[in-house]
Amino acid sequence: MAQCCIHPSILSADFVNLEAELRKISSADAVHVDVMDNHFVPNLTIGLPVVERIQEISRLPLDAHLMIADPDRWAPAYADAGLDSVTFHVEAAAAPVRLARELRKRGAKAGMALKPGTAVEPYLDLLPEMDMLLIMTVEPGFGGQAFLDVTLPKIRRAASAIAGSGLPVAIQVDGGVTEETIQRAAEAGANVFVAGSAVYGAEDPDAAISALRKSAET
Ligand code: DX5
Ligand code: ZN
């Protein structure tokens, strides 16, 4: 998994022109879709009907990041919609292993997300049930925040546990990813990078993606 994956977040895109916004990121590896319910995080975005439509029109795989309460109840429907991966927060899930199995059974990759203040150690034993570990590098809820360097040791510890186990679990980082911070995250062991403002805030989003890719690989 040395290859670097860039997943632009459409949180920073124009929600009224999503089809055109998706065309601007054709060189991305997947589209990161942030679902917020105003309970788990203090912000509200889009829900299942809109995500289903994005899935229908997108040529790229969709990577849903569910920042919602009670993912045990709501996440399986996102897998049913045909998304490539569905990531839920461990802080919100009542039964993360059961939920991950449910997502995989429905054909999606299962992702487990941790807020910056959530330790990874209690969840390492669950990794055989997961395809991806999302380590938040900002407090979830808003785009455009600064990357939290305090999360780097956690990325390192997770990467070394995953490497030691030989499990094919990707490490995604999300929040404050720029051409500069992506280097530190990659060096710590992350291999999937979400970027919202760094991609959609750029004049040429596809050029920003290739700059991020290059930066992660150096
Ligand atoms: C924040 C979201 C992120 C957000 C990242 O809670 O999960 O995906 O879009 O935005 P940037 O890259 O601007 O920090
Ligand atoms: Zn996200």
C-alpha cells in the first residue's frame, strides 16, 4: 500500500453544482463524501438521498465519512447504495464489529474513524474486521481547519501495528491536509489522504491533486 491515494472532499465544493465539481477532480482516486447530522458533530451536510444521486452520476468510487450518531442504524443503507467504502466513527458505534460485518456483507469496504482525542490502542484488535482506519487530523465538523500535529504519533503507532499484523488495512487521514502537512502524514504511515480546501480552494483542482500526490511521495 505504498501507493498514495487522494480523496478530495466535496465539503469544500459547490453543492449546487456537484456534477460540474466532480468533473474537476477526474484524477482523484475516490470522492470523499462527508455526512454530518448536527448531533455527532455541530454541523449538517447531506444525507442518503443526495449521496445516492452522487453515486449515480460519479465516475469515481465514493468514500463516505459518516459523522453521525447511531451509525449502527444508518450506515448499512450507504453500503446498499453501492458506495465503495463506508466509514463510521467508533465514538458513535454501539457494535463496531457487527456494523463492519454488515457493511462488508452489503459489498462496501468498512472504515473505522477516530477523532483526534480518541486513542487507537483499544481498537487495534478490531482491525481484522476493517478495510480502513480513518485518523482524523482535525476535530470533525468543518473544512478549512489546521492540521493537528499531535495526531502524528497515533498515525505512527497505527501504521506500525498494521505493518506488524500484515493486515491489508489502509490508513486514511482527514483534515488540514495540504502540500506541506501531507508529507508529515505520509511519513508517519498514512496512505489515503482526504483534502477539501486544498483541492477545491485551488484554481485547478486536478493540478492540486497531482501536487498533493507528488508531495506525499517525496
Ligand atoms: C471535516 C471533514 C473533512 C473536511 C476536510 O470534518 O471530515 O473531510 O472536508 O476539509 P479540509 O481538507 O479543508 O480540512
Ligand atoms: Zn471527512
